[in-house]
Amino acid sequence: MRIKEIMKETVTVSSKTSLKDAAKEMTENEIGSLVVVDQNKAVGILTERDIIRNISNLKQKISEIMSEQVVSIDENEDIDNAAELMAKNKIKHLPVTSGEEIVGIVTTTDLIKHCDDLNEDFFLD
């Protein structure tokens, strides 16, 4: 099964967005992460955990606390590759790309929902 078959729409924000506005965006969209973009390029990711860790200063910009190392995967990759990449990098949110454009996101929850489609032999290597 391909990533594009299970990915969800991603919500993006600017690195200049305040933590408070980012939290509102997550709440309104019922999501656990935001992809941070500048000039249509992913420059970071912000998660619920980041917000909780910085709850005492919701006025700060997300650029101050976001994870800048963005690990992503192409929409045509197999979901086994996504599971391996997420496990290897210890991440729960994986932006999906088409070329250089962010087109979606896959989470650990998405993979769990499709665990019957994962190739178990893939993880025995």
C-alpha cells in the first residue's frame, strides 16, 4: 500500500506564528502537529508535545521551539518504508511530499489503522 492512500491533509503555518495561534490551529483542525513552512518549503514541525513543554510562554514564535530537522517521505513510497523511517527517527508525524511540495502527513495512528497492510517480513531483517 502506498503512502498517498493513507495520508491525511496537512495543516501548515509560518514560523512567525505564535504558539497560542498554533495551538488554536491544532484544536480547530483536531490534529496533533503542524508543518512549519517558509516560502513554500518545510522548515520544521510543531507537535502537541512542543506546545505542552512551552505552555508558560504562548506568545513566543514557533520558530523558537519547533523541530527543525524535518524527516519526510514521498507519497509513492510504501507504508512499510514510512513505518521503518518513523521507528528509526523516533517520530510520530511524517510529512508526505510530492517532489518538494508538502502534500500530506502520515502519523503513527494512520499506520496502526493499516497494520494489516504492513509487510511483517519487512521488519525481520
